[in-house]
Amino acid sequence: MLKMTSLSLAAAFVLGMAAPAVADGDAAAGEKVFRQCQACHVVKKGVNRVGPSLYGVVGRPAGTADGFKYSKAMAESGITWTEEQIDSYLADPRGVVKGTRMAFAGLKDEQDRLDVIAYIKEASK
Ligand code: HEC
């Protein structure tokens, strides 16, 4: 009886650990990927460069960083930046927001995208 209980606890633990690991990025690796964004973005509240501040961008409606002048395309995109939306935008910026002023070819590698999103989340804490 006791043995059964600890076995199922162990199984639940393993399953619980495995599930989020699949879709999660690594913030430390993402910090390196972010070097490709740094020419234009910082993850600091209220600091816009060539691109808008990415502080708190996860969960934010597109085109709403204070004081940044967006393209019409971005301002009217109707996108909310869920992690999934950022992932597809980074894969193909101009395909997802036609007419965006973000002059960036995109991140081809899925893991790079997940990592950089994890970094942005971490740096926004
Ligand atoms: C050459 C400059 C440049 C680079 C490099 C760049 N961006 Fe951008 N980014 C911009 C500009 C400009 C905008 C605003 C686009 C518009 O208004 O159409 C933007 C917009 C965004 C937005 C939408 C923000 C919002 O407030 O709606 C996200 C998210 C984003 N960039 C993420 C990234 C990430 C992550 C990287 C690196 C992997 C990156 N960008 C690389 C210039 C850049």
C-alpha cells in the first residue's frame, strides 16, 4: 500500500516535470539570442530605441508601448502578444504583420524563438 502510493507520486512528479519542459525556452540562452534584437530594442520600462521597449510585451496588445510611433500596420494589427503570437511574428515578421517597420529577417530556429521569449519574460520581472 505504502509502496503503491509513493510509486504513483513519483509518476505524477515525472509527468508534471515533463509537460512544461517541452514548450519552454531557456532565458539564459535567450539572453544571447537577444543580441540580435539589441540594435533596436531594450527590455527596460519606457525605453524606446529604433524599436519599442519590449518590457512587459508578453500579454500586451501590439502597438501600445508608451511614446513609440508605430507603423500603421502594427498599430492596427489587432494582435495581442501571447507567447504563440510573438513566436510566429519572430519566425516571419513581415509575413505576420504586412507592412511592419521592423527591419528584421526573423529567427528561423524554433528554440531560439522560445529562448528569446523566455528571456524577455524574465527581464520584465
Ligand atoms: C532593425 C531593428 C529591429 C531589430 C533588429 C528587431 N526589431 Fe523588433 N521592432 C522594431 C521596430 C521598428 C518595431 C515596430 C514595428 C512597427 O511599428 O511596425 C518592432 C516591433 C517589435 C515587436 C512588437 C512590439 C509592440 O509593442 O507591439 C516585438 C515583439 C519585437 N519587435 C520583437 C523583436 C525581437 C524579439 C527581436 C530580436 C529577435 C527584434 N524585435 C529585432 C525593430 C527591430
